[in-house]
Amino acid sequence: MRLALLTKDIFKLFKRYLPPEYYYHCEVHTLHVMREVEIFGQAAGLTKHDMKLLKTAAVLHDCGYLECYKENEKIAAAFAEQILGAYNYSPKDIAKISGMIRATEPPCKPKNKLEELICDADYGYIGTDDFFPMADCLRRELEIFGKTYDDIEWYQYELNFLEKFKFFTQEAVAARNAGITKNIKKLRKLVEKCQ
């Protein structure tokens, strides 16, 4: 499995073809997910092989945005199925990676531990100091597609999301729930300030 080459090639595609108005679904988000799968996967005690599969899914999970904004997970999974053989992935491993990518389609419905880990990694930023800058990128991206929010609406939207959000794995809970609590407190203050 040639993950380093795959990663390099995917980031070249992002630089060349990803629309610049994709402020959230871009290289930065992919890098965040790659970091999170590493953190959560290590905490879960994954084998080197499973960790490599998880990292591969993280690299590819948003490639569908290169083609279409909606149903991008299905497109990314099909893309993975087409190209991974050329990077020395076995058919069995390709099927696992495709399943992980498909599991990230909201609302996430993971069927196994690896799928749970990537779903958690896709949202891991919400429990970090990167939450507010990343949320701002998402807000700007949504505006491109006609979903606009004033400040109070946006803060309330994000607050509702964080208050209802639940990770699938104990690894993500341990690593990120304290950060979510901190971000909820900040959002509550922002909501109060806007009222």
C-alpha cells in the first residue's frame, strides 16, 4: 500500500480542481481528519494495517467534492474503488476503505470500529481550538450555496449542533468531549452577547 504517494496525488488534485469557494471541505479539513484518525486510532490500539486503511479513508473521504457537492461520499467511495488498486491495495482492503468513506455521509451510520473512528475524526475538530475558525469556513462555504445566517442564527445553529452531538467511540469522547464543553460555553456567551 503506497499511502504517501496516494496522499501526494490527492493533494495535487485538490490544489488543481477543488473550487476555491470550498472554504471548509478542502485540504485543511482533510489534514484535520488525517490528524484525528491518527489520534483516535492510536488510542484504540489499531494494528498498523488497520491504521493505514483508516488513514487512507481519511485522505480520500472528501474527494467526491472534486466532482459534486451533494452525495460526495458515494462519489469518493467509487473513486477510491477505482484508483486504490494502482496503489497496491487489495480488493478486501479497498472494500473496507470504501465502507469507511460511505459511513461519513450524514447522518453517520457506521457498521464497525474503523467506520466509527473515521466518522468521529470527521467531526473531531468540534472539540478543539480549531472549532471556531473551521466553523467560520463552513459558514462561508454554505453561503456560496445559498444558506446564509446572521450571527445569532449561526451561533445558535452551532450551539444546537454541539449540544446534541455524540461521538461513537470512547477514544473520541476521551480526546474531544472536554473541548466540546469549552466550545459550548463560548457559543453560549456569543449567543447572549447577540441578544
